[in-house]
Amino acid sequence: MNPNAKTFVFFFLAVFFIYLSLPNVSSNPHQEVNDETPFTYQPKTETGPEGWGNINPDWKVCNTGNFQSPIDLTNERVSLIHDQAWKRQYKPAPAVITNRGHDIMVSWKGDAGKIKVRHTDYNLVQCHWHSPSEHTVNGTSYDLELHMVHTSATGRTAVIGVLYKLGEPNKFLTKLLNGIKAVGKEEINLGILDPRDIRFQTRKFYRYIGSLTVPPCTEGIIWTIVKRVNTISKEQITALRDAVRDGFETNSRPVQNQNGRSVWFYDPNV
């Protein structure tokens, strides 16, 4: 690594540690809105993504924020870092599946484990899906994106994004398929569910500071997007789309302006 790159890495790490020491920007930053009726994903409408910030005063950052998600992960703007920079420690725990109208969510009711980012523990809370993918890579959109939402003891949020393309069925979703097809307004008990069954490769990934991708669009979220693209079957995508409320079959927020933000690519082989 050349001297300029080393200087950048040291600067980034200093800024990142300062960020983690700041007070939380919201009392419940991981709380995405559960009532889907006020907003839609219809482009160029008052209730669509361009108008979310005008629907509710608490959502104004959706339109005014400078650190919004998702973004395009363009290689030309990515800075390489030789560091793993996180650890996963998941375990089986009781879980339920819920239809939030705009998406399908699996919530763990017990201790499902955690990830560690820069010496801070983030406990796994829930996961949900967006179709097509919200983040893009060099302008390429994928068929599905899984978000694994974690929170720290101080209320901070870290989200892992996993991208999927059409191919072999996803084993984790295969276990959930009956629940996805059956879930209505009432949650369904899934019994003990192991988040390790999600099975995504973790050695190479993108990281940046962004926001929730649904209202209230809270900023200060640590995003980690796994580089390796996994596979999902057409039946599984169809099940997720059929389960949500009409109008939310495609539930992806458009790519947001990067606004000069740094995106870091972690590769232990660099």
C-alpha cells in the first residue's frame, strides 16, 4: 500500500472511531415504519420515494438528508482497505415472520447473536427483503436484496446487505417458503431459526455510512454490502412479491446521491 493510501486509511479509521463515539441520532434508529399506507414506491407521485419527506414531518430527512441509502457501489469511487473489520457470531433463536405490507420480515425474539464492528457489538434484530435490489454495483441491479438489521446497546444500527440473482433456490428462503405464503396480518411463529443458514461469504465487502431505505430514512446507519452475489429461484421471488400488499410487489427505493461520501471495500488479500 502506497503512503497516500496509508494516510487515507488512518484518516478513515480516525473518523470512524469518532463517529462511533458520537451520541445517537435517534432514540430508535432501526425502527422502519410499519404502517405502509402513507407511502408508495410509485415514481413521480406525491406518495412515491421523491415525496416521502413531505408526507410526515418526521420523515423530512428522506428529502433533505445528505447521507441517504441506497447508493451505487461504483468501483471508481471505492477505496481499498486491507482489513476484515468485523466478526459474526450468530446462533439459533426463536423467530416469527410478519407481513408489514411493504415487505416480509423475520424477527428474532431471543438472542440470535451479533456482529462486531470496530469493537462495538450489534445484536441481530430482524431481516427483510427488497425486490429488485436497492443497492447497485457499477450500475447493475440484482433480483433481490436481503437486509439483516442489527442494533447496539446504545441504539445504533448496522445493516448487512446481501444481493441475489436468479439461479438455484436459496436454502434459507426454502425453509421460510410456507410461512411466506401463509403469513397475513398476524405474525406466524417459526420456532427456532438459525441465522447462520443465510450463509453469505464475508471476506470481501463494501462499507459506507448511510440511512434506512424506508421512512423515516434515519441517517447514521453503518452499511455493509457483501460483494459475492448469491442465488434465488423465480418461485422464491414470486412468493415474496405475492405476499405483500398490492402496489408493493417492487419495493426498492431508487439509488440516492452519494454526495461525496467515501465507500470502502474491504479485501484481506489486498
